[in-house]
Amino acid sequence: MRATSLCIAVLMVILVVLAGCTPRVPTTPTPVPPQAAPALPTMAVPIVSPEDAAWQKVVSEAKREGKVTLYTTGFVGEKGQIVSKSFENRYGIKLEFVTGIATVHIERIKTEHRAKKYIADTLDSSTSNVVMAKEEGLTVSMGDLPVLREKDIWTPVPPNADPEGHLMGYKGGVYPLWVNTARVKPGEEPCSYRELLDPRWRSGKITISSPVTTPTSIMIYLATKKAGTLDDDFWRRLGSQEVRMAPSFQEPLLWLAQGQVALSLTAVDFNMAPYVKEGAPVKALEMVEGVIVQPLLTSIALIKNGPHPNAARVFVNWILSQEGQQVFAEATGGMLPMRKDNTDIRPPALRVEMKKPLVADFSMAVEATKLQREGTLAKLLGMEK
């Protein structure tokens, strides 16, 4: 009995020792379900319309073409350089300017077309001159330009007045009567166009741009005739005043600033800006008959078979944009804004109150082309006998 108890005790000691040597099985933790990652904000996927996609292709091709050759009367001198630099910074496309008189440009383009050696991409000049190029069959439609999809931004009229879309107006202007204040003292200033018929203004004291080479004077003729303020007899009598005729719009500016003439009938406000900035003794006057305002005074067109058609379209779209218009206004020293989102930076010396604006619209520009060909105003002024 005693031996049995001893065996049981020994066996229990052995079991305890073995239990202590048995490796402990680790407790498996209760699995915790993974937390969901925080939701990312939903990003709207931009929708590219077919029109936008098509325009992106135009821009891509324009950059490949690399330049635009402009036959120009508007992008000259420093303002041309400023516009060129801004456009190249935006698109990497160079602008090459060929400057001169519009009628010469048109003849040169016709010569290029006859020889099938195409150089010009665009032509810009007074709207009447660009209409003339269109009627010669030298231009093509602009097609769809993104800037034209902007609604209620144009003032007072959109730039695409041409029903076939060949011309885009990119600059408006005002034609006050300008006087040289060194030659015309206060109290001597005319208040009416009819006062220009006074003998004291004879013998080269008045200058106008020739209606043979530029339509500026024709636009004034049409606007005042439509308003019923000046008739054909006025222009006949003005011709007898020995008016000094200028071959382009540029000479009257210089002659007036230098005091070679006392009055200029055809100087537009923005073209006088450099002379005003330099302190020339000039002053803008509004006549009692009104002041001529031409919203689409200067236009640009694409030339048929131009070697850089996409780059040309991109430039036209840019010059009509808010950026392009503001750059050009600052380069010219101020001009009548075409867009409501542009700032009118014209200095006071370039402005008149415009109590009675006589608007020269696109239809008048078309008619001016016809009258220029027929020599209507030239005959009234006695230039053609």
C-alpha cells in the first residue's frame, strides 16, 4: 500500500514537470475588420466639346506652322513689336509684319496669287479696304472662332459684321476735328464743320486723307450725309478751300503735330495718341453736327491660300480676346474699347464728350468701297475734273 502511494506521487511529479516544459500555445487575437480608407473627393471630369477639341487641333497645327505673315497698316512700329512679343509669349508663334498702304498690299497679294507664290496670311486695314480685298476674291472665311462664342461682351457691336465671316473688326475709333493749338487760339476754334468754309481756313490750313487712296474721308462723308448734317454742296465748297490732301492716314497726324496745318478732318483718336504723349499742341473738338464714331474702323481678314492658315486664325482669335484687346490698347496708347471687359485707357486729350455720335457702321464701309472706286468724293472735292 505504501509502495503504491509512492508510485502515484512520483507520477504526479513527472506530470507537473512535463506540463512546465510544454510550450505555451499563443492565444490567437480576435481579428479586427480593416477600416475603410477615407473617400477621396469626387473630381469632375472636364467635358471637351467637339468645338473645343477642334480648336485644340487648330492651335496644335498653328504651333507647328510657327509664324503668321501680316500685311498690315495697323501693327506698325513699337505697337507691332509689343503685340508680337505678347502673342509669341502666349503661343510660341512668331508674327512677321509687312507694312505699307492697303491698296499697295492688295495689289501685291494679287500679284502673288497670279504667280502662285503665296506669302500673305492676313491683311488688316480700314474695313473698307479689307472689304475691297474680299470683293477681289482674295479672302476666305474665318470659320468658327472660340472668341465669337462669347455673348453680351461686345460694345456696341460684335466684330463679325461680315455675313460670310471673311472680316473681323478688331479696332474702333472716333473722328473729332483736330486743331493745332499753336495756330488756332481759344475763341478761334470752329464749332461747326460749316465754319471750315470760311476764307480764313483757305490755302492749305486744312488737311484730309485723300479719298482716292484711303476711305477715311468717305466714311465721314457717308456718316454726316446719313445724319442730314452735311450735303454734297459742303464738300464741293470745301474742295475750293485748297485743302491739303494726304496720300494716307499718317501724314495729317504729322502735319498737324508739327503745325504745318491748322486743322485735320480725318485724324482718328488712337492715331493721335503718340503725338499727344509727346506733348504736341493738338486738341480734339466735337462739332455741333456730331462726332463720327466707327466701331469697326479697322478689320483683319485671312488671305486665300495663305501658307499659315491655322496660325493666322489663332492670331485673329487672340487679338479679339480680352488679353489681346488690352495689349493692343496699351500698345496704341488707348482706343475705343470693343469689349465690355476691357478698360478704356484713352487719356483725356484723346476724348470728346460724344454728345451726338454719328455712327459709321459696317454697311457704310461696304458702300465706301464702292464710292472710292467710283471716285465720288474725289470728284466733289475737285480732285478729278
